[in-house]
Amino acid sequence: MLIYTLKRLVVALLVALTISLISFGLLFLSGDPATTIAGESADEAAIMAIRAQYGFDRPLYEQYFAWVLRAMQGDFGTSFYFNMPVTELIFERLPVTLGLGLAAITFAIILSIPLGVLAARYPNSLIDRLALTISVMGQAMPSFWFALLLIMVFSFMYPLLPPSGSETWVHFIMPTIVLGYYATPAIMRLTRTGMMEVLGADYIRTARAKGLRPRVVLFKHALRNAIIPVVSLAAVQLGFMLGGSIVVETIFALHGTGYLAWESIRRYDLPTVQAILLIFSLIYIVLTFLADLLNAWLDPRIRVA
Amino acid sequence: MAALLEVENLRVDIPLGAGDLHAVRGISFHVDRGETLCIVGESGCGKSLTSLSLMGLLPPKAVRQADKLFFDGIDLTQASQGKMSDIRGNRMAMIFQEPMTSLNPAYTIGNQLEEALLRHQKVSGKEARERAIHLLEKVGITGAASRLGQYPHQLSGGLRQRVMIAMALMCGPELILADEPTTALDVTIQAQILHLMIELQKEFGMGMILITHDLGIVARVADRVAVMYAGQIVESGTVNEVFDNPMHPYTQGLLRCIPVPGKTRRGEPLGSIPGIVPSLIGKIEGCAFANRCRYTFQDCLTTDVPLAETSPGRGYRCLLSDQQCLENAKEVA
């Protein structure tokens, strides 16, 4: 287990290194940053001054190491647009996005795993059809449309929930449902497929031959084996929801990092974009790492050599 | 004393688009305590479905019917799901053909052994653990206590089958159903496992149904034999009766297929039964073996052949006269 953990850790660090190179490279792929900062009307001297000020005139590798070193200390520079430290800017907004992402993945898991299990246990039954309907709808419905639909019904027709803002947990109910529902189909389908396969396995027949109760056969013997790929998928989905909740954050006016990323891209605010890219990639890497560990715990074939 | 297991006219049907597949076509047999009944037959003759149907473990689509299905006086045809699961693994246990895949990869050997006992009997975790260690030693696994913490993927096929046997014995069952328990193992291990099963069976006085297609195994371990073909028992009797005087042409054919050291000459072709088994979908007209039998005559194709009992427990399903069958049997022996 220790060796496995160390191996995964090394891989995670290598991925992190690669990501940092890419996010650094972005700054230069999108044109000359000095010209962007200086503005369209600036003359050559002003641009040169900015180059010197931000260190753009130094060799690339020097700039990269300087950036990484500062990033490791939590300093991502100053936002071109807000004129405040990027770190502060992000950490002000991160709780909103993290909270939303965690709530949404919890919602998705609570909805999709029991439904997936029941659908596999009773194929072609009413519950299977219900699960299928829910997942097809989830796949077909764009988030923005579903969000507007919820706002229309629950904020205007029946004013139960606030349509926008992020002040209290009540504000998060609709965004959580929209974002969580988005992740539901994939998790449910994978759970169902996995369970169907596992329920046909010889060791399930053995478990039944021992006279174990149906509940024990289903949850102890089948689900644990079927859930292994679902863990990896859920981790990826969570990472995706953290980075990709821009639409949902925009509609519900939740000022999270997704919204910030979108704003910053529009404003060519490169230090902010770089920092968000790097931080979310790191969160992604951590999630994948945790999923790997969870899988190793679930599956002794990974854990015990 | 009544038999431990009494089966009369057991049928298993699987509904298919093209009509019902009659996998088991009305078989009757019984097993006494301390006795081994071998059910022999080639792949697809319904022997595995027979054992699964006794356990109530048929696939959901399959339908089981029987005139009589008594286990120690309990009518299994009337038993509820809950009642069946109380018997399964407790008084009636099964050993499967596939040791490599029959253990759950996610749990330790110990966990999987103990849960059978904890499910059926009021014992503490410690007692269950002790029983598991005791049985692992019984089935010849060294370092039993340390094995409990191991996972199936750390064990070889032979060890896993030993674990499966120990698992079947956890609750001290009265009847063991072993469905080709040695087929997936290599030959040296096969012999060990068989020896072990017979020893344990004698020691615990269990009834055993051993399903196999290996006549060598039958000769060594069976008390009585039932030969199955196309979902029916075509011949039954004690092991000596069947091996000394195989009356049914199918049994004779099977025995001809076994090479005998010293008798079968080098380079001589091995015996075989030409043709293939008839489709089990719908009714079979006449004798099911007629299309492969070397003695077939006109009546075989049209007349349903009953199982003629010559003495209690000894019978076969053939239209030839006893005299004729006996002469054919001599030819094999």
C-alpha cells in the first residue's frame, strides 16, 4: 500500500509539473503580454518599461522558475484588471465554488448510485425505466435551460427559493441541483452497467449459495466491486464541476472562481487565468490521487501485491 | 429411514424465443446420508442445472417443476425464498466448477468463510474464526490462521478450491452438491481434491452429489451412478453394476472412450460417439440417443423409451432386450 501510494504521488507530481509549464506557457501563447498591459495607445517606451517592470525581458526559463517559486509560496502576482493580488482574489471566491462542487457531487451520488443499483437489480422494471428516463433527461437538457426552468418555477411561479446570490445555503439549493443533475447520468449508467456485470459473476452465485440475505449479496458482495470504476468517474466529475461551473455560477450570480475565470479570460487578465488554471489543475490532481487511494482501499488486488 | 434427498420427475425449462428449452426432462433420484451419487454426462446434458435447481439458484428465467422434491422431509417445491436461503449454505452446500472466479476478490478468505457461519448459526466472531481455521486445516491448507487475512488473488486455483470446500463445510451441511469441482484444476491437484472430498464426506457422514463428466472419477468415488443424456437419466445403478454391465448404448459409448493402459494400442484411434446431441428445444421424438446409437432400429425413432427398472435403483432407458444389452456390455468390458 505504501509503495502504491508513493508511486501515485510521483505520478501526481509529474503531472503537476507539466501543468505548471503549460499554464506558464499560456501567457506567451496569447500574444505579447506587455502590449496587452500597456494598452493599445501606448508607445514603444511605455511597453519597454512594462517589460522591464514585469521581467518579460529576462530569459523564459528564468521567468518560469521565478513564477513557480512565487506560486509555491502562494504568490501569483497582481491581477492586471483588479490591481490586487491574484491569490486574494481567488481565495475570496474559492469557497463558493468548492461548496457548490461538493454539494453537487454529493447530490449526484445520492441520486445516482441507489438508482443505478436498483436498476441493475431489477432490469427492465419500472425503476429501471425511471432511472433511464432521469439519465436521458440529464444528458439531453442543457444546464442553462434547466437552471432557467428551476428559477421560473421555484422563484417566480412559487417563490420558494432565491433566484440569485450566494449569501445563505438556501441560495445554493438550485445551483446544486442543476450542477449535480449534470453529473448524474454518467455515474448512474456506470453504476448500473457495473452492477449488471458483477451480479452475473460467479462469486455472487457463491454468496447466494451460502444463503446470504439478498441485501448482503447486493451491497456487500456486488456493490463494492461495481463501485470501483464509479469512484474514478466521480472524482473526474467533481474536478470538472469545480472548473466548469461557469454557466451555473453565471446564471445564479454566484461569484465563484468559475465566474472569475470567465471574466478574466474576457479581460486578458493573464495572471489570474494562469493562477486559476494551475490551482484547479492541482485540485484535479489531488482528487485523482484520492480516488486512486480510495480504489486501492476498495480493491485489494491493487493494494496487496 | 427416508432418503436425505428425494427427487421425482424434476424438470427445468428455459423459455426462449423459439420455444421452451427443456434442459432437464423429468429426472428422479435419491441420495442417502453418507452416500455419494455421481451424475455423469457430457456438457449441456442438464447436470449443472439439476444441481442449481436443487439449491434454488437457477437463473431467473428458468422454471423448475417437480412431482417430488424433498430434502430431509422438507418440500423444497413449497419452500419460500427465505426458507430456501436458510437451508442453502447451512444444511445443503455447493461447490462450484470455477475456483478462480467463485471467491469475491474484494474480501479476505477469512471474511468469506466466517460470514457463512455467522449468517446461519448463533456464534461469536471468535468461534467463526476458529471454525474457519479448523476447516482450512482439514482441507490441507498450511498456515491456516495466516491465510484468513489473505485475498483470493493471492491463492492458486487448487488452494482456492480447497477454500471453497472449507466454505461449503462451515455450517456442517448434510448434503454437498459438487459441480465438477476438479475440472478447472490440473491432474495432480484433481486427485488430491477428490481424495479430500471423499475423506471429509465419510468423516462427516454427508450425502454428496458429485457432478462430473470424468468416468475415472466416478469409478473411484461413487456409490451410485446416474448417467444423464439430453436432460434425462438414461442409466442408473451402483457403481459396480454400471461399470461391470453398462446396459445403455450411451454408457457403453462413454466407457469405450476411455483409453485403457495396456489394452489400447499406441496409435489406435480413441473411442468416440459420432454425431451431436439433439436440440433440447421442444419435444424429442423417440429415444433422444437414437441419432447417435449404433443399435438404432425403427421403433427407436418413434417410441418414447421409459426408464425400465430391473431392480430397485438399477435401470436404463433402452428398447433393446436385456439380453441384447448384456451382450453389448460384454463387448465393452
